[in-house]
Amino acid sequence: MAEALQKHDAAWLQSNGISRTGLPPEVDLSPASRDALRHNWKQADGKRAAYVPAFGLVQNNARLIGKDINQAEAGDLLFFDQGDDQHVMIWTGRYIAYHTGTVHPKDSGLRAVRIDQLMQWKDTRWQPRNDNPNFIGIYRLAFLPSAS
């Protein structure tokens, strides 16, 4: 999540092996505000830290939008609960981005799929559908306003 607040300049894009196509617009923040947010995630115990797990991210740093994928705006989080593990994907407005394990040393682990691909995913636990008990919902980071 901290990477979402990085400046996505040419060097960042190249190092992550992606292009600007399909990325949500940059969050318009001063460098000081950007750094303050990146290292100021609210933890379950109320303390602040540079890192927060997926559950803490949506529970303490975001607000629920709903479970209808049509409500998602660029930058929104799709939260999945798989029992012992929770996972977050990001809606970019064109693709859904997620992080998985790396395949080789130069692999950032970043992946992106179209919504129609994810809705047909073989493992239905990852489908962002109302009837999927593993899909908890769409969340928006608390410091972002609604674009609607």
C-alpha cells in the first residue's frame, strides 16, 4: 500500500515493469504529506507504523464502499478473507492489480487482470462477487475523497 503513495515516475514504472497505462491518477500530495501518510498507518492497537497488514488496512485505514464491483473507483481496495490469510487487490479503473510471489529475481510480484478475467477466475474464492463469502468488499482509503 505504501507503494501506492510513491511518485510513479519513469524510474518507478521501469523498476516495476509496468507502464502508466491503466494506473489511477497520482494522489495530489506534497512530498511531506506523502511521506507522512506512507509511514503513518493506524494499527489495531491505535499506534501508528510504517506497515499494516491487509486486515488492519481495511479495518483501521479505509471505509467500506460495498460489494458491488460497479461501485469501485480507481484506487479502491478489494478485500478478500481466506480464513488465516487476508488479501487486498487494487482497482485501477482498468485493471485489478495484486501482488503475488515472485517467479524470478527481477520479478516484482505485481500482476494485473481485467475485471472480466477475475470474475471468471478458476478459483472462485478470488471473484469479487456478492455471493462469494471470501470477498468482503470494496474499501476506499480513509484519506481519499469519493470521486463521485
